[in-house]
Amino acid sequence: MTADYHFVTVWRVAGSVADVRAVLSDAASLPRWWPSVYLAVVPRAHGAPDGVGRTVEVSTKGWLPYTLRWTLQITETMTDAGFALAASGDLDGAGCWTFRQDGPEVVITYDWRVSAAKPLLHRLSWLLRPVFAANHRWAMARGEESLALELRRRRAAGPVERAAVPDPRPATFGRLPSVRRAAAR
């Protein structure tokens, strides 16, 4: 058994494709609206005007008490249909986001083909594959919840309505000291 994983996640949130695209294309805001998973995002390259080549280093985690450090690079033009990215570092692979308007909601599909390159995860994939897969599902469920909250916050009519939107869930096990140092660089 290898350290390769293939996940397909489907989210459904109230809003428009343009709103979803605006949120997901702003990598720097990930720790603010998806704090349970994205601990730090450090821009490395701006890329082309269409988004291709935009590169950020990220520190992420799920429910389990380990952190992944990897680089996310946009590889396909960001459009209202979606975009693609490449991952390198503790995770190596590719992901593709697709968006489809369905009445007042957007159906978002994320196809993620990735290999665990972090030594511990790579070595234990044969044994802990179901646990790692459950951790991914937990992280993506938090993403759907957090995106729905961020879209509500952005649609709010004013400060009172905006303040009524609850904060997204924080990271489990707190932030690790090494993540804070990486974010400060």
C-alpha cells in the first residue's frame, strides 16, 4: 500500500459562484476564515494576472495533533468554473476546485490527489490510512462550515448583522510554537 490518497469532497453553500471564487482565490485570508485547518499562509510569488503561478507556503492541520507544511501553487487559470493547484512539501500532488451554481447555492467539488511526503505520515500510511482519511474529511467539513460563515459575513447588511455571524471553529490542540515562528518569517 502506498502513501497516495485520492479524495473527492463536495460542499454546498448559499451564495454565488463569484462570491465563492473571491473567497477561495484569496489565499492570505485562509487562516482568518478557515482557522481550524490553515494556521499560516506566507506569499512567495504573485504569479500572472490570471492567477497562474501564484504561490504560497502554508501550515495546515486537521483534528490530529500534527502540522503539515507545504507549498500551494495555482496551475490553472481561476475562473467561475474553478481552478487547479499543485502541492509540494509534506504533501505532494494536485487539486482541482470546480464551482457550479445551483439556484441560491453553489456546489463546490474538490478533487485532491496527493501523496503524504512527511516522513512519519509516509511511513505509517499503510497502517493509519483510515485515520488519515478521517482527518482529511474532518478538515474539509470544517472548510464547508467556515466558508458558509465567511459568505454570510460578506453578505451582512451592516456591522450588527456581521457581528451576529459566529466565528469559525479554531484549530484543535492549539497552535504549535513552530507554526507561529514560521508565520512570522
